[in-house]
Amino acid sequence: MAPRVSKQEARKAAKGKKTDGDEHPSAEAVTSADLLPRVKALVMGSCIVQNAQNAPKLLELLQNKEVAKPPAPVEEKKEEETEKKEEGDEKETVDPPIEQKETKQGSGDTATDMFNGLCTQLSWCNVLGLAEPASGEEALTAWKALKTLELDFGPRAKRNGSPGLDRIVTNLYDNFPQYMHLLLAMMMLHSFLFRSFFACLPWLVGYQMASVLLPLTALAQLPQVPLDQVPTKFRVAGTLAIHALVWFFFLFEFVWKMWFFVKIPAIGLVVYHAYAVRPRDQ
């Protein structure tokens, strides 16, 4: 005969089956203690921190009188052809130059490589240049994923545990870069509408976008602007300086210039969004 199961044990087993199938897989793993390491990883891998660590390389680049330019492949090919004719071994002479070209293009030592890295990380949908998302395409994908989250105005209350707090922690962990940019947008609107039309933060964000979007070569639409004559190393230094000012005035507006009774609703909107939407894959 099968052993008799009490009603309490049957209810516990039913609850366990529902929670195992309904809850988000990361909801059990993510806790409030995981938020601080997550924020630390995003900040330490951000554009401003990484370039601050590479400040000696930038100083050496600025002190160099010659502008760093990409290597000219035509001259290298001529030298390779002469070496091939003299030695007669095609395989041994072709392979080493290819490896050298790849190391030069991906090393990040030249001003062009550094500027291309800034353009990749400081896209229009990742103005703060956090560690994640690492590129503009990944940032756009994250914004689309945030937009498609289901709105259910919060989880159902339970006797055991706090599902509302767990959802807030999970959404903050998953969408922290997007929430930071939402706060940045609020700071820009607050400084522009309630303080001054000439507040620094909105203009600096515009300058940063212009510095990143403008190419290194001359524009056919604006031939009077000699972009190709500006040294690339100065473009890199100027973009990094503007990005540092964006971070400074963002924190300045949030901590010092924003009123206390306006700061609470701004944070409350972010927290309520994290509470009202269902986490991913749930």
C-alpha cells in the first residue's frame, strides 16, 4: 500500500512545483548582496576608469610630435615582393607580415585605435560608457529588451518571503545600466528646465555625441570644416575630457543641485518600474 500523505505535505509539494516552474531562474540566485559587486564591476570596467588606467599611454601619445597614423599597406607590400624575389620562399615571407598587421590594428597603441574604441563604447544609447553593454548594438538590444518587459504592476503577496523586494533586486541587477541612463535623462531635463538653458550637463552630452559621431575624415556635406587636419590624438584627448565632465556634472546635478523633494520621486520612479515589470524569462 502507498503511504498516506497529509494535507500539509501535499500543499507544500504543490507550492514547490508552482514556484519551480513560475519563478525566474535568476530570482533565486540574485540577492541584495549581489548588487554592490554588480555596480562595482560596471564602474571599474567603464570607459572613464579604463582610460584613467591608460593615462600614461595617452600622455606619451600627446607628447609625441608625430601624429599616430595607421600603417601604409602599400609600402609594406612592395618590401614583401622584393623579399619574395630574393629568397624565393612565399610561405615564410607572407605569414609574418600578416601577424604584424593584426597586432598593429588591434593593439590600441595608436590614436586611431583609441578613438575607434571610444566610438564603440560611447554610443548614443550608452552615454555613460559603462562596462555593459560593451558596444552600441548591445546597448540598443538591452533598451529593446527593457521596452518589451511585461507590466503586471507587481507580484502577488505571499505569506513567506518578500516577492516584491526580490523582483526589485532582480530588475535592478539586470537593468542597472539602463536605469542609470534614465536618471541621467532626468538630470538633463531638470537642469535644462528648472535651472538654466545654459546648464552644463545637457550641452556636454551633446558635445560628447558630436565628438564621437564626427568622423576623422572630411565631410562632403561640410567641406569648410577640415576634420581631416585635426590630429587624431587631440580628438581622443578632447573626447575623454568631455566624457569626464559628463560624469562630473551628472553626479553634481544629482547630489548637489537637485532638490531633495525632487530626488525622491526620481529614484521612486526607477524603483517602481523595477517593481511593476516582470523580470526577463519569467
